[in-house]
Amino acid sequence: MQPDLDTSFGKESVAPAERQRRVRDLFNRVAPRYDLMNDAMSFGIHRLWKRRFVSGLPDNGLFVDLAGGTGDVARLAAKRPQRTVIVCDPSIEMMRAGRTAERDPDIVWVAGAAEQLPFADASVAVLTVAFGLRNVTRLEAALLEAHRVLQPGGVFMCLEFSRPYSWFRPLYDAYSYVVIPRLGAWIAGQPDAYQYLVDSIRRFPTQQAFASLLIEAGFSGVRYRNLSLGIACIHRGRKPDAP
């Protein structure tokens, strides 16, 4: 059994509710330049990852993009008219930064946290989450909630930073711990926020460990695909059909 994610900020430990509040405040602060920072940190590669992520989605039904932030994954999913797409995120400021009625007329924006989703049992065809699960307070609870809201046969897909190949890891670590916080200070004016984001990547389970958590949460057909030498990974699971 994988433990819940570390609730520490810096060297102090905080209660789950307080950690949730701090994470929400962090994303509210970085929201105005979040997309710009993603482009700078990844040299734009995150956009290629997200296109590949969405290319593996089923074609129709109710889609929920959890921790959907500024809506970049939701916009890609909404290009198929047979899909109904909802962005669900705990940060109002993140959604406000990405939302424009003219740009996204067919996307619904809903406030909600991964550990307590505002959707009925077995109501969602596809639940996606891109670079958001590492920020939840209780990872196992979030996976159980995803399983609850999915229809039998529904698909869960997660795109997340992961564990790079061992020979590449020292270079990646150096870039993460030295360059990214400085970019956060220069572009977003929030070096501490981006230091937290780097640390949250390190705390997230490895590819194999996360696959095991999906199986423990009740998903079947669990598999994953590494991207860019394991820097990121696409995980996929399916809620079993009703007996």
C-alpha cells in the first residue's frame, strides 16, 4: 500500500485541510502566468505530451478533466463535437485565467476537489487529469472518487511527471532544482511556488507504484506509457463493466 502524499511544505508538517488550502492559494497566485511558465519550463514539449494524451481518449460521452486549470486539455478534448467536456478544478483563479466565453462556448467549468468530486455515481464516461494528481492531499481517496464517478467501462487517464530513466536522472534533477525555481522567480515572481512544484514531482509515486495504486482502487486493464525518457508518463485504467 502506497502512503498518502507527503503533506509537508518545506520542513513543517500540516494537516490535510490546511495543505489543501495552501495548494489552492499557490495555484491562485501563479494562475496569471501558469501557461507561460509551462511553456518555459518544458520548452513547449508539454503541449506535445497533451496532444498525445488526448489522442488516446474515447470518442464520445461526458468527459471530466480533473484539475483542468486553464483548460488546455479540455480544449483539445472538446474538438470532438460528440464529447461533453467539463473542467473541474479547486482553483477559481486558474479557471478564470483560462476561461473566455467566446473561446470555450462548449466547455463547462466547475469548482471541485479530487477527493470529493461534485458528480453522481457512474455518471462520467472519461475522467482525465494532467499534471494535477500530485497536488492532492489524499491520492488514494482521489483514485477511489475517480472510480466512483466513472460509468462501468469508463476510462481513467492520467498524464503526470514521473521517474526519468536512470542515466538521464542526474541532468534532469539539476535542471529541476536549479533552473525551474529561477524561472519561477523571473517569469511568475513566485520562486517558492515552483520549488514546491518541483518537490511535489519527486514525491509522486513511480510509474510502477502508481499503476499498482490504480489496480488497488479497482481499475482494470491498467497500463502506462513513458514520454520523453520517462520525464512524463500517461497512465490508463478502466472501470470494469457491471456484473
